[in-house]
Amino acid sequence: METLNLSIEGMSCNHCKMAVEQALKTLQGVAAAEVDLKGKSAKVFFDPGKVKPAQLKAVIVEAGYEVLG
């Protein structure tokens, strides 16, 4: 299991937080996703054998948010 911290722009409310968490959890290999609304970030716990960091970023972008870095 690996952990990835992502900086995310565009989140402004609890709905945004839930949308990002749910989007990440749709990917096979994501064990957990914790979004910090105030910190504009997400901590994702995932199996690198099942999902790649680029896929994590892509699903956040598809949900309508910007991943920095």
C-alpha cells in the first residue's frame, strides 16, 4: 500500500470534498481517500499494482477539479 498526497484546486464546500473522495474510491486499488477541504489536498491510500498516480489525478480532473503538481 502506498500513500499519495495531492494538491487540489476548485474545492469550496463539503459537496466538493465528497465528490473528490467518491471519485477516487471508484478506482479499483484505492483503499481510502481523505480530502482536507481547508488544506486543498487529498491523501490517497492505494495499491500501486492496481492503480497508478496518473489515474488518481485523472479521476479528480474528470470530477471537475484541478490537480496541482
